Amino acid sequence: MKTLKNLWIYNTAYRSFDWGDISFDEKICHVQRDFSKRRGDGLYLIPGLVDIHMHIESSMTTPTEFSNAVLPHGTTTIVADCHEVANVFGVEGLHAYMDLPSQMDVFYAIPSSVPSTSSILETTGGVIDEAEVITLAKRKDIIALGEIMNANDLFVEEDSRTKRIIKAFASARPDCPIEGHCPKITGEQLSRFIASGVNSDHTQQTPASIQEKISQGMYLEIQDKSISEETISSLNNDLLSDSFCFCTDDVMPDRLFEKGHLDAVLRHALICGMKISAAIYACTYSPARRMRLFDRGQIAPGLLADFMIVDDLETFHIKAVYKKGVLVYDDQRGLINRLALLPLDKKYLNSLKRDPVANN
């Protein structure tokens, strides 16, 4: 058993920091908190960040190398919707991609928009319908249905692929959430969208959309482009803390290298006026609960020892990261053990096909 002493340990229940010690192996064994000491100088121990709406493909890499890239940024758990992989290689390619190893915990949402419209309107390498959903739902790493973005398919009276997918997933995995994508949907149409079982949204928000969607029971996943002083002001309410979280959605390689991952979204929220205690909650406990990941997101006995050590809350500078009780990163040595990239099957390479280019 390992022990870290004399740290300011994040207290999820009170959205505060307590002076204390922590004992752990793969899971947290004991947290000794001194509730009487007022916060001062020292190091801060914070749960590992949990990103529940994102697309690994945006990083232009695999789950293995993505894990190598984001662990130093404190992200220890992700829920990925790999619809771009499925649109190119179908379910077979999706299985191959999801089977790749990772140091972080990678869970998946079944892509619901493959193709995003229909095979008539676009060239697609695969189709996901109810039969494919039932097959994919058998995987242990599947914990959600990925973003439902074809609202028109929901609103038609007749049978549709989106309706079949939702019904199949709800039957196969009734304990798992169904994710949504509903920009500019409001009023009665928003009610119909939510009533179909799709009760989250990650698209760009305004103060008005935040108020309406949360009031209608929707869970919001706030990405960087939604963060402004106005939206953060709308979210700065303890009563709303379990109605939203922060997420990354798409992080291109240059932005990941220059700015960071979910930690960059957290920093942006701080700049726009959110308290550090609330921002941490929105990157740890709240998203973990949304995805029914009850074994993480909080510094408490019996939960996974996924946490980071931060030495400056204003800049959120990460000094060290632990995954399941093992030190995986420190700011002196960098990533401790980099997972080697496995060679992909050649059939998954050179997938871009185009007609010959000729001069007229």
C-alpha cells in the first residue's frame, strides 16, 4: 500500500479542499482529512478527469497513442464515440479500433449515425442499424449510445433507422444513457426529442438554451466553444452541478499539443469566472455519474486510485498523474511508460479512394 501525506485533497461532497493524507493501492484505501485546517500553500490532490463525449479520431491517432498523449493532462477516463471509424470501415473496423490497448480507461458509445444521413446521400463504408446495435451492445466497454443527431428521423411518424436504433439499445442496455446532438432545437420539438429517450446535448449553448434544456431534464456536456462569461454565469449555481459537465468533443492534434485536453477546457472555464471547486466537479464526479461509472470521479475509499497532483490551481499545472494507483506521469520525467503502437491490419490503411484526376 502506498501513502501520500500533507496534501490538499479535493472534497467532492462539499466542493472544497481538506488537508490530509491518502493511502491506496489500485483503489483508495483510506483518506484522512483534517477539516479544521484552512486552505493555504501546498500540493492539491484531485480526481482524474473524465471526458464522456469525445471522438478519438479527431486526434488523428489510435486509442493507444491518444492515451499516451492525454494522460499527462490528467484525463484518466474517456467515453469515445468512434463514428468516423465506423463510417469508413463499418462494424468490423470499429471492433478492431476498440480492441487496441490503452493505459487510460477507454469506454465507448455505439455510433448511431452511420451513415450520418443515408446510404443514398453519402458514400459509407458501413451501416449501423438495430442488428449491429444489438451485437455491439454485448461488449463490456460499451456504456452508452452515441449522439443521436438526425432529429428529423425521430420526428417522422413512420418507422426510421434512428427509432429502431434507440429501441434496440434501450432494450439491450436499459441501464445506459442515450446521448444527443440537438442544436437550435427548442420548444415542443425539444420535448419530443427528450421524450424519445435522448436526454443530453453537447452542442454549442447559450444562456437561454442552458436554462431551457436543463429545466426540461436534459444533461448538458459543455465543450470549449460553449464557454464564455455569459454561459459560465448561467452555470455558476450549485443547484445545477449535477446537470452538466465539461467535455472536449473534438480536439485536433495541434490544439492537443498546444493547449491540452479536458484540462484546457477547465482552464477556460476558470478564466470565464467559474470557481475551481465547481470546475473540478464538472470534470470528474458529474460526468462519471452521467455514465454510471460509480467507481471513479471522487477521492473516497473503495474507488479507483485515479488522481493527479496539481501545484498551482490558477494555472492548473499538473505535477503528477496516477492511474489505478500507479504513477504514470510526472512533470520531470514525462510519461513514465509509453505504450508501443501496434501495427494495424493493412486493410485499414490507405482508405481514401478517389477518381483519377485528368486535365480537360
